[in-house]
Amino acid sequence: MLFNSLAFLIFLPIVFILYWNMRSLHWQNRMIIVASFFFYGWWDWRFLLLMIATCIANYYIGNRIFRKRQPSNLNAAYAASRNQISNKRHPGKAWLLTAILLNIGILAIFKYFNFFADNLAVIFSILHINADIPTLRLILPIGISFYTFQLTAYVVDIYRDQLRPANSLTHFLSFICFFPQLVAGPIERGANLLPQFSRARTFNYNNAVDGMRLFLWGLMKKMLIADNCAPVADYAFANYGDLGSADLMLGVLAFTVQVYCDFSGYSDMAIGTARLFSIQLSTNFNHPFFATTIREFWRRWHMTLMSWLRDYVYFPLGGSRCSAVRHYFNVFVLYMLSGLWHGPNWSFIAWGTWNGFFNVTTKPLVRYLPTWLNWGITITVFVLSQIFFRNPTVGDGISYFGRMFSMEGGLSTTVSRMPLIYIAVLFTIEWLSRNYAHPFQFGNRGIWRLQSVRFTIYILLFASCLLFGGQQVQFIYFQF
């Protein structure tokens, strides 16, 4: 079920009314679970069974880890280092490894098995070894990369004594399966979201209204900007061999804006929807195009994924508290894994490696360059990286690069210039609202104090989405 679909516009009010008419917190959580299962099962009920089974297994393992660690002095069990445990005892470690192997194993089978099988076959072929490597014909369950990371963080945090297990299976399923963020994030941590399902919630009118404003802003980014940039990007990447440099530059700009507005739009709609139920989700985007370094950019873009990789991969590897060579290695692992997380494709790994390379190489130069130049380098590096992100193979990406930098050909009549307008409008709105949570926080000044004025604006903007929205319906990050 899509946020920008008629089905969701019917589904949401029904769930909202039923939820706030429940008599207790326990029944509210049950309502969340039922709604979430219906929401997720809308695509394929078989995927729902897989998710439920995985959740129950992690819930049980989390409790086992907690009980295993209770007899020992947990505070004394940890060494001074952030993630290193004393060598004397490792209570619960076997259960932790079981959970990690289960979660990553399921993700690997559904998402990466064929990728590794195909590459292994290529290696055998180069070595002149005859081997019949089997592949699987599996459909990728929607949202599996998101809820798998959320489950893994849950058990790891319990093992680190940073989180107590959920009070009940009802609380746990509410936390993992909460429908606004289930299929495309934000990737929530137990410390933030789990306690919210354990304490009483009351309806907050102002919070709900602000949530719907944020939902409307996300809907506009998706339907008016992302979906209208999509045809130009699709045409450019599908026909790059026949187009000039200017067309290809416009194509990659259109795709960059499409990805941002598509994914950040979904995050805004998810966060806004959650506020209707008095649940606060984590911020996932924070004006990334105003960052002045590569490192800062990735602290503002898909923030919950990058913080997950930082805490569960980068820091355990040693982070920056090691030699320079090891630190650079850790950075590359971080970005390569961020690429691999997006999909079983070498072009995604190339995309991650590209960003990791420029993160390392531009860092020493930042202090010597003016802010405007650092900003220009940051945006240029990210926009160019999207060539690998969008192309199906690394070879296509390299060919696109070569054609684009050949400096041959201007804008053709077959390519629309409309994305330039969308880009200008988006950057203007984001700049003006950079100090606010979203552009529709009007405040109580001038005519914005009049509820009738604000309501009229909302109606006109929603109508604009229906009348002028693009044709693409699916969200890009649903494939991840």
C-alpha cells in the first residue's frame, strides 16, 4: 500500500478513528499491529509470514540474551572501550551470533544469493573450473533491508546493555512493524521507538496537525517534483548514447532531485503519519544539499542508515581511533556497505566507493578552501555519484561519464527543461525553511494567523498534487 494511493487515503482515517477509540494502551498497540500487518500484507501475505516469524525469533533471542547477562555485573563486564567486552566472560554471545546469522542470512538469501552465485561463477570461469552454481528464483520481500537492520540493532543493543527487552511481544511487534516506517524507514532504534509503545499516549491536536502538514510537504515532493523529474531522468539514462552532454547533465540532475524528493518525501510522510498516533520517528533528512563537506552531507542524508552503519560497523572496526591507514579502510568499508545495502549490484558498490574515496581525499582540503567552494565540490561529487547509482552496470556508468564529459551537443528538443524549474523551486523553498522542521510551519504572523487562509493553501496544494503530479507511483526505495 502506497502513501500516495487512494487505498491509503481510505486506510489511514479508518485506522486513526479506531486507534483513538481504543480503551487502553494495550489495545492501541494491538490496533497498530493489526493495521501494520494489513498494510504490509497488502502486497503479498507470504512476505508478512516471513516478517512475523523473523520478529518472533528475534524477540525470543533478545530475551535470552538479557537473561544470560543478568547474573554477571554488566557494568564491570564492559571494558573502557565503547564496544569491547572484558575477555573474562561473554554472556549471551552465542545467542547474539545466532540472531545476527539469522537476520543477515535471511537478507542474504533473498537479496544477495544470486549476486554472489553469479560472481562466483565468473571467478570459476576465469580459473577454467567447470562448476554449476545454482541460483534462486525469489522475489525480494519489500522493506526487508529496513526491518532486518532494525531487528539486528535491537539484539545488539540488548547485548551491549544499552537497551532492555520489550515488555511483551505486543510492544515488540508494534516497534518493529509500525506501518508508517515499516517498508522504507526511518530505521528506528529500540531506545527511541520502543519506549513510546510502553507508555500511555493521548491525542495531541497540534502535533497531529503539524504531522499532516509534514505529510503534505512529503506528498508534494514525491508527486510534484520527484514524479515529474522521473521521465527526464529515465529518458536520459536509457538513451545516453544518443544524447549530448547537456542532456546527460540535465538527466543526472533530474535523477538526483528525483531520488531526494522521492525518498525524503516518503520519510516526511512516514514521520507525519506517525504523529497522528502520537509517535515520534527519527529525522531521516536534514537539508543535505546545504552541506559543505562530504562527511557532513552523509550526516544529513539517510541519517538513520548512516548512523546504523556507524554504530554497528564503523565503530566496532575501530572508527577513527586507530592508524590513518586503518581509519581510511574503515571509511571505505562504511561506504561500500552503504552501497551494497542498496542492492546486489556492482554499480551500487561503485557508488559507495566513489563517496568513500572523496570523503577521504577531500577531508584534508576543507580547511584551506572557502565555504562556497567546499559546497560546490560536495554537491558535484554527490550528483556525479548518482550516475553509478542509476545505471544498471559499472560499464554503463563509465560510458555515461564519457559521453557526458565529451562536451558534445546541447539541450535537444526531445528533453524537457522542466526539471530546472523544479530544482530552482525546491532549493528556494528548502533554503527559506532551513531553520524550520518543514516549510509549512508558518507561525502566527500576518495572514498565517488565519486558519481559513492556511486551510485554503492546504487544499490548493493537495489539489495541485492530484492535477499536476507525475505518472510514477512506486517509491524508489521500495526496491531496497
